[in-house]
Amino acid sequence: MTPKQYCQQKASSSGSSFYYSFIFLPRKQREAIVALYAFCREVDDIADECSDVNLARTKLSWWRNEIKNLFHGNPQHPVSHALHEHLATFNLSEELFLEIIDGMEMDCDQNRYASFKELQLYCYRVASAVGLLSASIFGFSNRNTLKYAHDLGMAFQLTNIIRDVGEDARRNRIYLPQEEITRFGLTENDILAGNESEKVRSLIDYQIERAETFYDKALNHLPKEDRHSQRTGLMMAAIYRTLLREIKADGSQKVLNSKTSLGGLRKLWLAWLTWIRN
């Protein structure tokens, strides 16, 4: 299996909404974004699947060294080999790859966030940093596009957090800010026990409203001249915003015990419509 085939398999097997927007890209950009996504999957799987925290830290430390190897022209891993040819072409930043790893390591250090300000750092590292790298691959001429990429990454991660509240709670992880849980008259035990209520609905609706604000901010930052090149991000936004609205329509409190998802054909349809419109 070649490095490109490895990355393709890693990306396609995830079933992620992101993959449905990659298929519309020209070949070189598609190969670069698939390699970036495969890297994100590699380090995210370490944080998600490794029950031994020390082992997870060791694996993430290996990836830090591997990123240094990559940027010094000596990649070892198939994903790094696939990324190597795209570093100069798309001006990819070593610092942003390391930020992503730092974000994954935060999952080794904490499973609660006191405030949204604290959560923002996590979201920046695991999502906005990815957005900034993606924007470089898609291409831009106006630096305001980087503000768009940052805010869109925040919106995507907040959507993931909302969608996965129940799943995360069953792994003893709560990404909803603790001070907001308290403000809505709840305790973390309500989240951990999956106690659906009007208070939970109000809490989740508040999170949805914040995520929608970040989508709006992102779109407002996107300059007209870069809208065409950034179509892939807009396609992802269409899929994720639809998911967010489905969660609210189904009853936001249900995220404690079920996970809303969109079918593959619907994701493909949303991606295609956005591609055509932009």
C-alpha cells in the first residue's frame, strides 16, 4: 500500500462529513487535504482509543518528533510521506501541526472545562489549526480568509461537542463549560446520567446558538475573492449546520442519549449543492 493509498483508506473509512467535500477538489489539493485529514485521524485516534494515558503521551510525543522529521525532509510514517510533497506547494506550517498534537494531548490532561474561554484553546488546537492548514491548501489571496478559517474551525468543533455530548459523557468527558452547566441549574451528574430535561434542552440550545454565531462570523470574514477557492470549507459548513439544525429540531436534550447523523447521500447532496452555488 502506498502512502497515498494509506491516507485515502484512513479518510474514507472514517465516514466523516469532511470526506464528502474532498472529492470535488482538483487532484493535488485533494491528495494534500486527504493526507492532512489522515494525520488528524492518526493523532485523534491516539487520544480517543488509548486508555493508558502514559502510552498516549508516548505516542503523541512520537508524532511531535515525526513532524520535525517531516519538516526536515526525513518522514517515516506513511501519512508523513504523503504530506511531504505538499509542504512547500501549499506553505504548510510546522507550528500548526504541533498545535494539533498539543490539542490531542489536552485530552490526556483534562476531561472538564471550567469556562468557554478555557474550552476555546482546546477548540483552536484541534479544529481551528486544522482550518488554517486547510485554507492554505484550498488557496487564498486575502488574509481575512484566515479569520474565516479560524472561526469555521471553532464552529465545527462546537458542533462536534454538541453532537457527541452523550457519547463523551459515557467516557467521563464533559466539554460543555462547567460554569454554563451550573448557570442552567444543572450539575455534571445530570450530564453523566443522561437525564433529559427542559434545563438540558436550554443548555444545549445555548451551545447551538454559540456555534451558529461562529458560522456567521466565519462567513462574514470570508472575502468575496476567496469564496470560490474556499468552496470545500463552505461545503463542510453546509453539512455541519444542517446537522446542528437537525439536533435542535429533534429535541436538543436528546444528545444525552442518542447521536444525530446525516446519511451519506444527504451529505453528498448538500456538498454538491454548495459546490454548484459557489
